[in-house]
Amino acid sequence: MDARTLGALAFALVFLAGASRRRRDRPGKFWSWSEVYADQADRTMEADAYASALATVVLDPLRESIGQPLTVSSWFRSAAHNKAIGGVEDSHHLTGGAVDLLPAPGWDAVRMARELVRLGVPFDEVIAYSPERGGHLHVTWLQRYGPPTAELLYAPPQGGFVQLGKEAIA
Ligand SMILES: [Zn+2]
């Protein structure tokens, strides 16, 4: 191996080390891995990728627009954890591509949903929970190959889910 090849190889190794360090650093600009995983032992590359994509493409613009920190109440869930808290069996939280956010002061889940629509970011499912049902905003984006399904729902106090028409909240 000549010096030039060796040099190129060394550069590639340093570059890759740096890239993987940056990737591990944090998901998106405003979030941390401890917010994604309650137990860091649950981390997988696949869940990291889903969480990073959700954070960067969907949550960062929302956080930036609201201009205040948003509290994560639930992000990735292991199957055991999801079962323990009564989550639905096929919950998107099992992938890392779904998050529950508590509203910032002066905001509520419906207003945050409206802000996501206004920002034009992709999502598969947004559920705005009434205060009686936790008041959080559930956001799923699984970065599928097809277009995002953009389902927009409201969870009213009496239970169930109703469509939150984009035109109704635009
Ligand atoms: Zn959720």
C-alpha cells in the first residue's frame, strides 16, 4: 500500500468516526437521546434512524416555530413498556417514529397540530388530545417510501377519535 492510499484510508476512517459521532450526538437540533429512550439499552440503529428523521424533519421546525422548549412525555417504547402502560399493540412508538409532546405555555395540542399543518412538514398521523385525555400531541412520521398519510385526528374528552379537518383548523 503506498502512502497516498494509506493517507486516503486514514482520512476515510477519521471521516467515518466523525460522522458516526455526529450521528450519535443528538436526534435533530433540539432533542436528546435520553428523551427518545427511557432506557438507553433499548437503542437500535433502526429506531435511531426513525427518531432522527422525525426529530429533524418534523419536530425541529415545530420547536423552532413555537420558540419554547417542548416536553417529551413518550417517544420510543419497548414492547414490554408499551404493554405495561396499555399502549395499542401496533403502536408506532415501538419504532421510534412516534412521539408525544406536551404543549408549551400558551399552546394546546390542537394549536400545535394546526402549526404543523401550517409549516407543511410531512407526517403520517397527528392526534391532538383534549386536556381531559392528557392534552398531548401525538406525532408519527415513519418516512415511508410513499407519500405521508397525513391523518389528522382529535381525541375528545368523551373518548374515541374524530377527524380534525385541515380546512377546519387552517
Ligand atoms: Zn403517542
